[in-house]
Amino acid sequence: MSGHSKWNNIKRKKEKTDGAKAKVFTKIGRELAVAVKEGGGPDPNTNSKLKDCIAKAKANNVPNDNIERIIKKAAGDGDDTKYENITYEGYGPNGIAVIVETLTDNRNRTAGDVRHYFDKFGGNLGTSGCVSFMFAQKGLIVIEREGLEEDKVMEDSLEAGASDFQADEDVFEIYTEPEDFSGVRDDLEQKGYEFVSAEVEMVPNTYTTLTDEESVTKMQRLLDALEDNDDVQNVWHNWDNPDMDD
């Protein structure tokens, strides 16, 4: 059960409009630029952070031309925007745990926006550490199941160093320790696997279900508002939404 919420969140994102895709491209572009500046230059062979970002960009169908252009620009002197990573933690309706990871060039603007969303949709922003203990950092690689043999994928994954393997009706979910993620992903990529998603994530230890319609609506609107904000890179939560199984 632990993975199905994650996969359905991905499925929902895949079905989003072209406008939403452009927003995803913008966010990943920001991550790529930061990886070049802070991770050690424009060569993914010597910059593991950049290598991970490129893999994420490809899994999200960002064109190679875009990736190369962003890396080139970040490596030059033309872009002196300074971004900082700030993580916010809080509660959605009925105590749903929410972690919001941002990359911002204006922390006051971002903090104000994030607080506003929580207040508006029945939640509240908490202090650092208030919900992160409910999550574990894990690498998660998602592969579409169609045309693949479960035993073979599991064998390849565990051989590559994965810590856990789960089969859903649509996908295979391969979990790794954070420090093993890049190696497992590279190994599976070399074996010819393509990924729906591949990144280090905050995976909830337990999930919470919302039963009343008003809370469900507010939680969905909170997530939509956060994902729509250009400064927000990732939103992790422990909401188990059975409606996403359709």
C-alpha cells in the first residue's frame, strides 16, 4: 500500500495540461542551474548532483536542448541569480503532514506565499522538524510494468543494490537508501530500463485518510496551490487519497 499514493500522484501530474508541464520544466531548470553552481560545475561526470538532476529532467520529458541550454547558461556569467533551499513543514486539514521544499531568490516572498496557502486551506505552518520525523528519505525509481516480467525486474533491482521492491498493478517501485540511489539508477539505466520517475524522496512512514468531503477538497486545493508556485520544488505529504486509484 505504501507506494500507491505516490504513483497516483505521478499519474495525476502526467495528465496535467501543457501549462503545468511548462511549470515543471521551469522548476527543473532552476534545480539544474543550482546543481551547476553549487555541485561543482557543468560536467555531470564530476558533478553527481547535476547528474541526478539531468536524470530527473529526462524522466520528466524535458528536451535535451533545454537541459544543455540551462547548464551552459548557469556555467557562464550571464545568470547571477542566487537561489537558496528552504524547507517548510506544516499540517494540512485534519493534521495531514506536509513538507514543502523550495528554491527561492526571495525568502520573504516565498515564506509569505506558503503561509498564506496553509492558512487559506485549513492547515497551519509549523516549525522546522514538526513533521519530518514522520518521513524517511529514500531513493524511489518508478518503472511502468507493461511488457516487463516482475521476477526479472526485481532480480535486476536487488542486484543493482535496491533495498526494497514493490509491484503495483501499473508500475514497479524500487526503493534505495539515499546514498545508493545514483548507483542503482545508473545500473538499471544501463540495463535498458526507462523511468516514469527517479529521485530521492521523502516517503511517509504511515498514511492518513481524510473522510469528510470538505477536508478532501481543502487538501487538494492546498497541494494544487503549492505545486503551482514557481518557488516550490517538491511537496511531500502523508495523505492517502483512495480517489486517486481510479
